[in-house]
Amino acid sequence: MRKALNAALIAFAALVFAVSVAQAQDYQPPEETQQWLNATQHQGVIAPSTKITAQNWQEYKQFMPPGMISLFEGTYRWKMPEDIEMNVRETKVYPMPKGYAEASELSGGQTRVVHLANGHNDIQGYAGGRPFPNPAEPDKGYKILANIWYAYLPHLYVNTPQNMATSCGQDRFGNMSCTKLIFVYRQVAYNTDPGVPREEPRVGDAWYTEWLMIEEPEQSKYTANLLIFYRNNQVDQDSYVFVPALRRSLRLAVSSRCAPVAGSDFVQDDYNTKGFNGGLGIFDSKYLGTRKIISLANDYANVTGDFPNNWYMPIGWPKPSWGPFELRDVDLIDVRRIASERPGYCYGSRIMYVDKAFTYGIWEEIYDTNMKLWKIFGGGGAHVVDVPRIGRVVTNSVATAAWDVQNDHASYFSSIDKEGHDALFNESAPADYHDITRYSTPAGLMQLMR
């Protein structure tokens, strides 16, 4: 009996060890990422007023993620032009809004990571602000992912027909097509902005909603998408699409997370101004290290979204008129679906370069299920705007690009229109867009085309 028990214990210990080894091997960073981490362990600095060009870029490659290096080297179809200029200045850091910072102090003492019996992940005790103001092991990578998920945005973020966003795509033959969009992003729980309820009772257990509609071209007008994210991270996001030809909305399957948004190279899990839209329940994240990378300074002003004239083409990289670049401190994390949820999912790994100051992903490299580089996201960075009753804060990603290096596609997005009008926030948004039922519930989709 004792021998049988000992044999069972040995077998169980071997199984636990095998699972641990498999998990460790499963979470090895992509080869390009690991090589870059090894090569950049001792970074220097870039002097303000430095100008990076196609002729001297290799002097500063220690501050460029692997995807950016490939754009300079011309490894893939997309290559930086010979006349590119990236002017570097000193780094500026803007403080978080007062209400968000105060809520972060409270969250920092009570929020914790939990691992559920079904393999899912979650956090408990969160009440607002940054869940983990000083993320540390264990679970440091997942804590950083939670900080991205609940990073600050004004409670209302709107582009209207008077200041439409632009999304353009380019194929391998250089053909370009553009779409004009309006959208309403709204935080309906955990609010820290003044003058709005901490929780909005009209949307049930939701905490965030994303409403988007195509305005141009005319044949696609009124096509709209509504995403609803819930406070319970174990509940799948709801996704609805309004189909003009049917004059009705349809609820989409959870598997549609890999469907392109508005015909772009971004999928539903990408399409968020913070860099990640997948949720916390079925994803895990491993911390890889801290580095410095160059990124477009986030307080640029007087810029017009005149695409493609204000970009280096065909790559779609912002011209110097957008403003200078600066060195940003970033945490690198490797974000993946948990093992039980991976079958059928489009991505194998999402390497995120997360700004330590405002916890947005400011650069990303996406790998397919075979750990081959698939997409590169970046180019724009976040943006500082004046928000009523709050002041100047880092809010959204105004201009960004997705380079699909496997299919030679590219997509470009700007929330600034041709005349220089940016998105509108909180009280600056027209009164119509404060209608929660219309822009944050499925019933609101049925009000389209009336």
C-alpha cells in the first residue's frame, strides 16, 4: 500500500514538474524580442536636439524596438524613406488627473490578482484608478496588463461628423482606400472624473462601452459596432453590429474578436486607444523587462490629420510637422491567451511596450500562433489634450499605424481631421452624445437610420 502511495506521489510530482516546465517553455518570448532584450541591457541616453535620419539611425537602434528596426532595415515591404527625420527632445511626464490619482492610492492597497480553478485570471478589490500603482512580482506582467485595462481616459471620448476620424488601408500594390468614422467611447463604472456618477445604473454591470459608426463611403454609411465590457471580467464582452441593409442589429459570436474592424488590419482585440482590447479574464501576461524607446512626443499641437500629406508615404510614418520624439520608459510584457482559450485564436503573442507614466501600449509587435512576426503597431503614441474641469492630461492615441508584414498590408488611423479638429472629451462633446441609451446600449443601435 505504501509503495503504491509513494509511486502515486512521485507520479503526481513528476506531472506538476512537467506542467511547470511546459508552461515555462510555452512562455518563452519570441526570438526577436529575446535577442533585443539581450542587446539592450545597458542603454545610454539620447541628447536633446538629436536628429535621427536614414543615415545615422543605427547609432540609436538600442532605443528602437525590433519592429522599428525592421522598418529602418527594410526587412519587409515597409521601409523608412531616405529623407526621414525624427527630432528628439527632452522627455516630459504629465501627472495623472487628481481624481484618478486619488483612486489609485486606494486601489494600490486592496487590489490583488487571483488565479481561478478553470485557468482564468482576474483581479479582486478594484474600485477605480490604477489597480497596481507599483506592480511587482508575483504576477507583475498581469498587473501591468490590468493597469493598461483600467488606464485613464476621460469618461466620454467622441468624434462627430464635424470632426470625423480617418482610417485608411493600403495593399501590396499601393492601392489606398479610406473610411471616415465617428465613435463614442464611454466609461460607465469606476469613474473618477468630476461631475459624473461613479457607476451608471442604466447599463447594468457594464464598465466600458465602445460605439463606432462608418460615415463614409456612402455605401457603408450607418454600419455600426457596439462593444460592451463588463465589471465581471469572467463575462465575455458583448459585440453588436448594425447592418443597414437589414435595418437591424446582430449579436456577434465571441470568436469575432479576430474579425477586422472597418476593413482595417486591426481586429477587435486591438482597437483600443490604450493598445489592448481583449479583457483580463482569458489573458495572461509575462513581464520581460524595462527599457527606453523613442516615441512621438505626446503634447504635439496644431497638427492636421491630412492623410496622406502629413505622413511619410507609403509607410505612413508621421512627418516632423507632428512634433518631436522623446525617450520613454517602458515595461515590456508578453500578452497571450490562457492555454484553454488559445485554440482558434488569431494571435500567439502580443509584445507590448507599455509607457510607465500613463500605462498605454505605445508600440506593439504581434506574432502568429507559430511565433512568426505578423503585425507591427506604432508610429503615433498618445496625446495630451485639455479636458474640461480636469486640465491637460494624456488621453488617447491620435495617430497610429498597423503594418502587416506577412500580407504586405498597412492601416493608418487618425482621430484628428483634415482641418486639425481633435476628438472631444466630457463636457466638450455635443449634448446628443451624452445619451447613454443611444450610444452605450444595444437598443440604441435601433435608432440609427431614423
